[in-house]
Amino acid sequence: MPSKLLAEQVVNDVRQRNGDLRLIRAADAKSATVREITNANIGAHVEVIITDESAVYPWVLNHTHKEVHKTVNHSREYVHGDVHTNTVGSAFSLLKRGIVGTWHKVSPKHLPAYLDEMCFRSNNRKNPFLSRDTMLKLIDSPNLEYKHLTARVEDAA
């Protein structure tokens, strides 16, 4: 479900019920881009795909996905039985709260790092060894030099 953040930045999200969250920065919200993200993140053997009634999905989903696609019309209801998008809505709410309340400003250059952090937090929220796992990840990660942190987007590559 495409969503606009940071003026013109587009973030798509995919979440498996009771599974992992993926927040993906996209170049735009066009159907070809959303189709590419969908195909890369949704397998052929899913039981159900739940979205809102955005006009992009009929162009994005393949025949197999269309057979298991269910929607929620947010102008009438937010939940229809077990069909809802509250899980991804909650993820975007936490992301926006992080930007407004904690980070205050997120540049487009660093957006993927913030998205990764939010995914890590969400996907590890029930991990009893989170502190240990975070320390191990930090120990294994390469150093981020100041010149790369502050470089312009075109210089950072």
C-alpha cells in the first residue's frame, strides 16, 4: 500500500499476518513500480492478499494473486470479518510517530536506514534476547565514516 512521506518520498509496505514487516522505499507509486515490489515480496502460494481499494492493485496483481485478493473499502468500514489493513496502518503510524516525535527530520538520503530500523523494531518486538542480538549486530556492522554520512546523495554511492 503506497504512502507518501517526507514530501515526495514513497514508501510501500508488505506484512505477513503474524510475520515480518517490510518497508520499502520506492521511486514512485506507479503500477509498474508497485508490481515490481509486489512480485519481489509476495510468493505465488499465498493464501490471501489484503489491501485497501486503491486503483493501482488491479494493474499490479497477477492472475494468481487476484484470485486471493480481498479489499477493505475505508470509506465504509475498516474491518470486514478478518479482512483489514490495520497491521500495516499501525506500522505507518509508528513510522510517522518516530519521524515527528523522535527523529524530527529524516532526509531522503537516510530514509532507507530509518525504514530498516522500524522493520527491525517491529520484527523483533517479541524477541526476549533483543539487547544481546542488537549488540551482536552492532559489533558485526561496518563503521560508517563521517564523510559518507554527510556526503550528498550523488556522492554517497
